[in-house]
Amino acid sequence: MKDYDDLDFFGDEEADNEKSKNKKSEELEKILKLEEEAKYNFDAENLEEIINFYFDNYEFEKALSYVNVLLDIYPYSTDAWHKKALILDSLGKFSEAIEYFEKAILLDPTDKEIYINKGITLDNLEKYDQALSCFLKAVEMDPYNPDALFNMGLTYEKLEKFTEAAECFESVLKINSEHKDAYYELGYCFDFLDMLSESINAYDEHLKYSPLNYTAWYNRGIVLNRTGKFLKAIESYEMCLALRSNFPSAWYNCGNAYASIGRLHKAIECYLKSLELKKDDPFTLHNLGNAYEELGDFDTAVSYFSEAIKADHYNYESYYGRGNCYFNFGSYDKAIEDFNSAIILCKDYSEIWYLKADAEHALGKVDDAVKSYSMVVKLDEKNYDAWYDYGCALFDAKNLTLSMKAFDKAIKLNPDWHEPYYEKAKIYFMKENTESGIEMVEKAFELNPSDRFEYDLDNDWKKLLQFLVNR
């Protein structure tokens, strides 16, 4: 959710860095003089300058020691108590910080900035409802305070209340139409709310003000990918990678986008780059397996699926992917073993049961195949192919009654498909119901005229039966 503006990018900034060093050196020299004076003269303005210097330069322990000195001298200084709370927050001592925010509020209950900063610390403590109360208090004092509204939006995000969060960020933009971080967070919220075009527009607005924010380019790519605009998503990921080449998630998702448009070799390049940066990542290894499987390189696919399983043995998809490769090898026993492992992890995925059934049927394990096909049609009742294959397995198991019912179901789901009629014809002929058998053959010929041939049942019945057996 956070914006990143301090990005490494191309260009020589040595001159700017030199100026910055000189300025800091001058400031440090001044602070050292003030520190020396503070030993003898406890001037509030000098102490505040020292505190602010160390706070701004992330030397929080030093800042804390000087703010304690200031409070010893000026125990009723609202600003000093407020500053101490901010320093403790920066040190990660959130509970202590709250104590001092409350002291500051007792001294000045009208200071909205204290409520905002207390709210941020409560957010850090994951006390989100209390944080929202602080932000609301600040908004009551100043309805057009962008900091209060913005931080309220961030807290709503953490509560996954994205509608409320988006309303906060939109309110910020009504106050300040150039608030780049509000556009960024709005893009994030709209993504979760499935308002994808609005999300892209928000990221585009943000990038006008922060074109070097690689996370914005990355998030934009994710949303574009969700809309099916894979080429635009790739452009966005590649912009992200131009800014931050060691971002494994960007390489991974760029690979996914390339895979979605069928550019599998390019996808593999991206996945391998991601793997260099995030070794043994199970998702990347799995997708490499998928890419090689689609290319027909089943040996390499099996190798990557095996590595994915080693990295995460609870990922059913990798067992399924490797099992599919073994199936294509004709190694049905190994395939069934993997499908069984996948089913232990995910019992309700019909495709696993379907391939398992096909492998069992191919090995002649008809009873097992019948059980597996029955699971497929239970999980996916409208899959007419599965009903057809279930009928074939039941036919091989000599269960002609249930086989007929399965073919009827396939016909009901897809009445224009000719194959189930041929299978029903076989059953009728086996039951010596020649008339119904011929009726089924003629219906199949009607649906698929290219199969039709002339026959005389009295003289060509063997030819007709051979035609049906060979199907």
C-alpha cells in the first residue's frame, strides 16, 4: 500500500549529493555548538532545534535524551510531550508513545495533529477501531484535513473495508487533486472492489506525479492482467523492472502475462529470472513446469513439478501437473499415484478425478475407473464428456443399465452430439433389441452425416457391428 519515492534510478546525482553532504555538515556543526551551549544554558528554542535535527536524521535515542531534558525544564509543554510520543513511535515503542500522546492531549485537547499522530500509533498497534476514533476526532475539528482523511483510509484498508477507504481517499482528492499517495491507495482499493478500469485510472494519475514508483507500475500490471489486457500488463511490468530489476514478483507476473498470450519461451525466461532472485519458490517452479508441459517437453516439466513439490508438498496443483505429464508418457501407475496425492490435498477438484479415471481405465482397472468417473459427475454434473466416459466405463464393467443412464444424461446435456447414440446402439444390440439399436445408429448418422455408409442389416450386420466396436 505504501508509496516509494526514494528510488534508485538512472542518472548521475553526484552534484546534488555533494551539496546535501555540505549542508548536513554545516547543520551538524551548528548542532554541536548548540549542544555545547546546552550544558550551561537551557534555552528551549535551542533544545527544540537539537531534538528536531536528531529526529529528522533518524537518531531517535539522542532526540529522546534531549526531549527528556526539555520536559524536565518545561513540564507543561504540549509540543514537547507530543514530540516525545513521536520519537517513541519511531523507536517502535508504541504503547509508551500512546501514554505521551494522551499527556499532550490533556494539555491541549484542540490540537488535531496530536489526534492524527496518536491514531497512526494506534494503527501500528493494530488497534484499528481506536485509531479510527482519533482520526474522526481530528476530522470533527477540521473536516478538510487531508492527513486525517488519508490515514483514516489506510486504517480502513487494513480492516479490509475498501469502500470506506476509497471514500476517504476520494475526499482527500477533493481537497488536493494532486495528492499522489491518495491516487495510489485509491488504485489499490478499486482493485479489491473489482472496479478495474477505475483502478487503472487511479494508478495512471499517481504515475503522472510519481513516474518512478516501481510498485505502482507493478500494481497497475496486476490489474491490467486481471482485465485480460496482457500486452499492456507486460509493458507495465517491464517499466517496473526497468526501475527495480531485482523484484522477483514482477518477473513472475510478467512471465504469467507472457504465458497467457502463448509466448511460452519468453515466459520461461521471466520465471528463470524470478527464480534467480527467489530460489526454490514453489509457484515459480510450478509455472515453469506448466510452461514446459504446454511446450510438450514433459521430461523438463516433470523435473520442475518435482522441485515445486519438494519446495511445497501441500501444493496439489504440482502433483496434478506432474501426474498429467506421466499420463502423457503413458506412465499411468505413476500418474495415478500423483493424482491420489493431489486428491488428498484437494478432494473437490473434478479435473483430478477425471484424469485419474482415464488413467485407471487405460490400465484396465475398470472398477476403480467407475468410482473415479462417478466422483467427476458428482462434482461437475453438467460435464457431458464425463457422463459419456462414465457410461463407457460402466459398459466395460458390464453394468448396462447404469451405462445407458449415463449416456442418456450425456445426450440430455448435449443433444447434438452423436457419440452417445452409438454407445446406446451397442447396448441395445447386446440386449438383442435390434430395432432400437438401428434407431440409435440412424440418429447418430443424422447428427454426423460424414459417418454414414450404406448397409443392409440382413447381409451387413457384421459390418455394422464392427463399425460400432471400432469406435
